[in-house]
Amino acid sequence: MRILIVGGGYVGLYTALRLQRKLKPELGRGEVEIVVVSPDPYMTYQPFLPEAAAGSISPRHVVVPLRRVLADCRIVVGEVQTIDHSKRTVTLTTLATEETGGTEQLSYDELVLAPGSVSRTLPVPGLAEHGIGFKSVEEAIGLRNHVLEQLDIASSTRDPAIRDAALTFVFVGGGYAGVEALAELEDMARYASRYYHNVRREDMKWILVEATGRILPEVGEEMGRYTVTELRRRNIDVRLDTRLESCVDRIAVLSDGSRFPTRTVVWTAGVKPHPVLAATDLPLNARGRLRCTPYLTVDGVDHAWGAGDAAAVPDVSTDEPGKETAPNAQHAVRQAKTLGDNLARSLRGQPLQQYSHAYVGSVASLGLHKGVAHVYGRKLKGWPAWFMHRTYHLSRVPTFNRKARVLAEWTLAGLFKREIVSLGSLEHPRAEFELAAGGKPPQNPPGNPKGSS
């Protein structure tokens, strides 16, 4: 029997880990095979991306290698293109098939569909050309390099227009990703400015654009208001009930009429289900998410399971009809545990259990030694909330290896100064050699030999 898990994120990794433990006898006898298909050979612990961007954590410690953790599973690095559940087959591309331009098919007996989500973008003019995402470790490190390079640009020019655009940073989206990324990077840039003789922290403009009337809704209205006050105290321009209308020609135009020449527009305005869901014969809801039952089975379909961002799971912990669990990491990790247990029970003919949860709370970092938290009904702010944020996520990052490495880095960061080096050449590591060999340099923006955004 082959169990196919599509996706190597929270649900994919934790479900496979659970199945390794629950089905250990069957795996030992060769009766069950677990296959994990993921576009990357690692799982990214996304709550640590802001700290990776700020240099508090090394990028390699934000990811968990699937092959090391899932020793009893077969890992296939590839992208699923279509799923035909009626025939129990998926069509996928791998690094090998990309060489020939073909695809390959993989059959299965049980399907766990957990591809996660992708950035939800809007048809904003200029966004595709100039916007920067913040959902992967590559984007986080690229953004760090980019911000530090803007300080270099501002420091090395006498043109006030270029300098002003380089020192203006616009973040769109007031959720976890947007607020934490802005707060951590502003903290880092403010620290880095002391090493530039002609760049002061007051010269930088940091702007947060949110379409609704509040930010960080997960931590509650009171803590959301505190966050706005804290950010504005740091001279961060928080604009609520405001949208990004355009960023053509590197000019951010807001719905309130403001115009900001800028080289940095970071888009964190929500997520949407992975597009592979539309290429299946499985039932989807109006928002394109997989329609699931409280048992994490796909509604009306046998031998198919779903959880996480891509799944619409009924919230049985509330009396509110039609309410679904939120697409966040807290639910994904817990759902994966229930899904793994239920899949093992199903194979053994045992009754399934519903997924229900008790709200634990939410924590958010606002830079070094600053944060907000709403945990078990208690509201924290400042240093205690920041400490709670680090403690909570350290307890949740997978494997003892990663916990120890992250803790060691935090300890060293408390003893030594921040690293403020930009490695923008990582985006095009062969550029210099190609130029030396007489080849064509990569297509970069004018005047930007390192190739950053």
C-alpha cells in the first residue's frame, strides 16, 4: 500500500512523522510505503522568516531537511501538476523530467493533499515587476540583502531623488507576515545606519499599508491598537483603511492619494490555496479550498485526506454554523496529528476521531525585545511578549537539532553585535564568472550588478 503525501510543509511533514510512528510495524514489514512529494527538500518554519531576514537566525536553521527527519519515507522533490483521484494517480514534474520537458505518473492508494498556500496578489499595476514577496526563506534573505543595499545606494549618491526612493520602504498587509517583517527589518536597518556616516535613522521612511481598520487581528483589538501605537512611536507610518493602487515606475500610489517614490514594495496581503487544487477531481468550496469533514477526510470521497491552508475544515469547537478553521500554522500542526492518527486508524479498521481544538492564543514579534501576545486570555506587551514569542516558537520548531541551533544563535546574538552584511550576489552567483568568460551578464535592473530587486 502506498500513502502519497502532496506537500512538505507543516501538514506534510507532521503527518509523515506521525505515520512513521503509528505505522512502524507495517513499514518494517514492507506492507506500507509513504511517499512525500514536495517542491523543496525541506520544510520552512515560516514564523522564523522575519528573524532570518533581520539576521537573528541563520537561514539554514529556519528550514528542516525532509530526508533527515523522514528517514522511513521516500522523498520526491517535484511539483504535482494534476491529480486524477478516480484512477488514483498524480502527474508530476521532477528535476529530472525538467531536463527532458516531460512528466511522470505516480500511483497511490491513500492521498493526503496538503500543498499549502501561495501569495494572494491583486491586479495592482507594477506589482509583478517591482513587488517583493515574503513567504519563503529565499524571499526573506533576498529582502534582507535588498534593504541593506538600499542603505549602500543612499550612502553613495548625492541625488536626493535616488536617495529618497532608496530609503523609503513600503509594506502592504497588516497580518503577521507584514507587521513582523517590517518591525524586524526596521529594527535591523536602524541599527545598521550607525555604520553609515551620512545615513541617519530619521532619513528612512517605513510605511505599513493595511486595507482594513486594524492590524494583527489574531492578537485581539486591544493588542492591535497597542501595536499601531508602538509602531508609530518608532516613526513608522501606519496607514489603515488604505490600499496600494499602483507601483508603476517604482512609485507607490495609495488610495488616500499619497505617492511615495520607492525601490521597496513588500507584498504580504494574504494567501490563497495552492493552484494545484484546481487541477484535481476533488470537491472544492467557493474559495478554492478542499472541502473536508471534521475527520479530515475529503467530503464525499474515499481514500483522500486534507488539512492545513488548502483545506476547508469545519470548526466543531464553536456553535457558529459554517465556520471553518483558520488557515494558520497552529491549526496545521494540530490537524496533521489528527490526520496521521485517523489515517492509521482507517487502515486498521478503527473508528476515526474529529479534529477539535482549544484556542491557545497568538504571539507576534515587533523587533528585538519588543512584541505583543494574547495567550490563554492574558495580554502581554513589550519584553515579556517578545520572550513569550521566542519561547513558543522554539518549542514548536521541529526536531531537537533545530531547537538547539536556534537557541545557540539567539544566545550568541545576545553576546555579540548584529551582522549587517549584504550578500546580494547570492541571487546570481555565476554573474562574475560569466562576465570574465566573455558571456552575457544576467538581465538585472540598470546600475545593479548584484542583481537584487
